[in-house]
Amino acid sequence: MADDVHDDDTGVAELVEPELPRDANDLPPLDFSMFIVSLRTSAIMHLGEGAQGRRDLDLTLARQEIDLLGLLEEKTRGNLSGDEERLLSQILFDLRTKFIAARTPR
């Protein structure tokens, strides 16, 4: 899905959140990109960034989701479209960065 990752003015890829469906008939078709975005959403929630004003931090579950995405990256190497590969790579970079920040004492 080309719409999932955009380059900003500096040439850095930025993940764009898909719009939420208005009803069940508006659900996007299921594909690999939707699957990895779903795993990303789950990891983000475990990193305490899911709901506004609510921080449910579970680093063990976040790590499991991130590791699962890493496993998918490894096992699908060479079999993804360029857009899918970039999306997965960007999601992993973003989640790993957020995970390290969440583990670091403030």
C-alpha cells in the first residue's frame, strides 16, 4: 500500500495512520500491509501510547509484538513489494526506538 508511508520534506519516511472506518462496510481489504499495521497498533498500545490519557505499559507484550514483526521481516525477505518492505522496515524502526525510550529511566 503506497499510502502507508510518505516522505516528508527532508526525505525521511513517515508512517501515516489510516482513517478509521465509519461502519463495517467501510473496512479496507485485508492484505499484508494491513496485517503489519495491526501488529504495530498492538505494540503501540503495549508501549502505553494507545488511548489518549491512558498509559498501559507492558514492555513484555510490546517486545513480543516487535519480535514478531522482526520475524516476519526475516521470513518474508525477498518476497515483499517495495512498498511493503519499506512499511515493515519503518514500523520496526519506529517501534524499536519507542521501546528503547520506554525502557530508559527518566
